[in-house]
Amino acid sequence: QAVTDQLDKEGIAWTVFDEVENNPSVATVRKGAALGKDEHADFVIGIGGGSPMDAAKVIALLCTNDLDDTQLFTGPYQKPLPIVIVPTTAGTGSEVTKYAVLTNPAAGTKQSVSTPLIFPTISLADPAYTMSVSETVTIDTTIDALAHAIEGYTSQNATPISDVWAEEAMRFLSIHLTDLKGPISYDVREDLMYGSTLAGIVISQSGTTLVHGMGYPLTYYKGFTHGRANGMLLPFYTKLMAETMPDKVEKIWEILEVSGQDDFAALLKDLIPETVPLTAEELAAYVKLVMPTRAVKATAYDITPQILTEIYKGLADR
Ligand code: ZN
């Protein structure tokens, strides 16, 4: 309403596309782009959580590019329509990233469109629009943002500059990890929005790592939300990182004000209590999907199929 009121005031015609589902599919963004072309849209505004924001970015891209289902994820791309983003959750950081994650049935998982061309032209990250977010979604999205900060901080592609943002993001998110249940004040929402936007800036530089890579099959096949899947996997990841980059992991504990690995795992278990028993077939299929991904390559650990199998097995009894 706030957006359309403003557009009306400026005399700018608009059309709503409101068919974006959770974890949007390739078919959905094609449908949105067809509408954009029919209406001769000059720009695209994405309003919502990660799914509508990511869909808007790809719709803007498809309005100016003819891409088949393979090219959609590889490019090359021409300039998209200008993209305006209004997040209504504080989590994905999509308002400041060059990524859009889609469900791709052809690949049997979630896949990212990644190009600097889909950095939003304008983002309006106003915490006022996150006030009515439910407790579950608040927890899921905050943990997703925390995963972005921690993965970005420990990625092979981390830089001294992205580390500054990662530490700041962890600081703003972690002070509220115990405030996520029950009613949440504007001040807390503001910190969560700031922290998640900073964490988005981090992953735009560093990318995500093992947690996101391993989380996608849990969302695609098991229906766990993105943040919930990441939250279950995060402690397994920090345990690996403690071996290869103990100094950075110590710094994470210091910023999060937890005593160490066990304390961190307990904190996440309290927020996200789910367990995931997987069959031998599921384990084998997920490991096969995850091994060749960019997320594994960005992980600062010599990842083997055995390590992935052990982590997925560990979700049954975390
Ligand atoms: Zn994420």
C-alpha cells in the first residue's frame, strides 16, 4: 500500500505480480517476466522476503534477456530493468546482493543466479515493514543472516574489508539472539535489519559456504525453510572451521558472547530444535548434489563426501 500510494502520487502506472511462492521456481519468474514485457515495464519493484526479492531480480533480468533454463544460471547477461527492493524480513540480505536463488526442478535443487547486474538499483531497508513478522520467521531469517556473516567471515573468499562488515553484522545480530521469542520492539527490529543488510554486503563479496550448500537439499526435498536448514547445519560448520581457522572462530565466540562450540550449538538448538533423520539413499543423493557446488569450493576445509555424510547423519541427533 505504501509503495502503490507513492507511485500513484507520482503518476507512475503499476501492475502487481503476486504469484511468487516460497523458494520461487523458474516457471514463476518466467511468468512474472512475461507480464513485465506485456506491460512494457520500465522497472521492477520487489517487495517481501527473500523469495519475492530474488524473484523480482530475475524477472527484471528476464525482461531484457532471452535465456533458456541453462543460460538463466550461467549467462552471459545483458543489463536488466532497474531493480528497486523493499525487504519485509530481515534475513536474506537480498536487498544488497548480486544473487537470486531459484528452485530449479531440472537440477533437482535450489540454484543461484549470480551477476553484479542484479545488484538492486535502490533498496529501502526500512525496519517498519518488518514489525508484523511472526516469531518463527523472525528466528529463521535472523539465523540465516547470522549464517551469512559467519560463512562470509570464514570463506576462502573473505577479505579484510568483508571481515569488518561480518564482525559488525555478527555484533548487531547476536545481541538479540535471546530476544527473538515473543513481541519484538522497533529498536530490535532496526538492529536485525541493519545486521542482515550488513551480512548481505558480506556475502556479496565472499559468497556463502558449506552451510548454504548443504542446506539447499534440506529445503528442496525436506521442506525446511532456508534459515531453519542453515541453523541446523551451522554448529557442524563452526566445528570444522575451528580446526582450520581457530583464531577467527575464537573471534566469533567473543562477538557472540558464547563460551565456545557447545554453548553455540545449545543456543541454536533452543531456537531451532528440529532433527532430520535421513535414509541411506537420501544421504547419498544429497552428498552427490552438494560436492560439486561453489559453496564447497569456498569452504576453507578439505571437504570430502565422508565429511558431508557425517554432517548430514548428525542432523538426526543434534
Ligand atoms: Zn541465506
